[in-house]
Amino acid sequence: MSDEPEEKAPPPPRDPDDDALRLAEALIFSSAEPVSPRSLARVLPDDVDADAVLAALRLRYAGRGVELVDAGNGVMFRTALDLAPRLRRVIEVPRRLPRVAMETLAIVAYHQPVTRPEIEHIRGTALSQQTLDLLLELDLIAPKGRREGPGRPTLWGTTPAFLAHFGLKDLRELPRREDLLLETAPPKPSPEAIPADLSTPDAPNDDAG
């Protein structure tokens, strides 16, 4: 028989209590980035499962003004989407990105990893360094290596901050490209909106003399 002491088995997980939920709530609220289950587990007791805590916390906030949502590899608190229109009346909405930056970001998101020449080819026009610098400054894109070939151009891809900004769990949840653009084509006017003098004249009445 071995004289080495037997390793103690980890305690079985227990249901999350209010203290664990409060701790998770405080961590997520105070974090500037999405909180992953692994990060949460570092502050929880060994016998409390992080996934169980997040599930209980998600249930607690379901249907409230602030909800727990997936973002990248973690979770974060977000204002309920249905309340956004009313909140805009009193809360200043941050300035949106310029159209060229949104177009560039959409191309990177859907074609990553992608080089600057490839972005310019897709857009059909040159891309300024200022636009790349803006997206880098906002941590929406980041270098992802270099393309093998002449000049070995930098490859660009999106970041976890990009997922958090658009409320995405992963890139598979990307919306249509048009939804990421700042401006959309104006809707076609309805027949009622066309001035009478520009509308199609009535067809002649065959019964008229």
C-alpha cells in the first residue's frame, strides 16, 4: 500500500445562494468587458458552479429593465431593447461611426481575416489610415497576423469588444450587412405620398362619350 495521502475529492457543487448571486451581479455590473464563466469562477466558492450562478441570475433579470445577455464568450448587463425608444428621449445617444467606418467594419466582420487592399477592393475605393485608426482606437478591430505573399500585408479581424458592442454572442449571430451600415436607402414613397400632379392620370373611361 502507498503511504502517500489520498487527494481529497472536490466538494459536490451546491445550488447558488444569494451571496453567490450578489457577487456575480457586482462583478458583471462593475466590469467594462463581458464576464466569462471562467472569470466568475475565480471569485466564487469552490463548490459553487459559475454556469449555475449565471443561469439563476439570467432568470432573476428576465423581463426587467436591465437584462443579462450573452456577449462574446461572456455575459453583460444591457438595457431591455423594448425600452430603448423611450430612453432616447432623456439619454443622449452616442455619436455613431461615420459611414465609411461602418462599411469598413462590416467588411472586416464578414470577410475576416481580411487585408487593407482586400477591403479597398470590396469597397471600390481607397481606405484612409484615419478610418483604420478610429476602429483600432475603439477596439472594434485588431491585427490577426499577416497574409503570406508580397509585402505580407496585415490581416484584420473583429474583437470581443465588437461582439459586445453589437450584442452578439459570436460571429454566427451577425445580422445582414445592411443592418450594420449607418445609412440605408430611403424607402420608396407610397402612392398616397405622390403629389396629385405627378401621379399617373386616371385611365380614360370607356363609357364616356
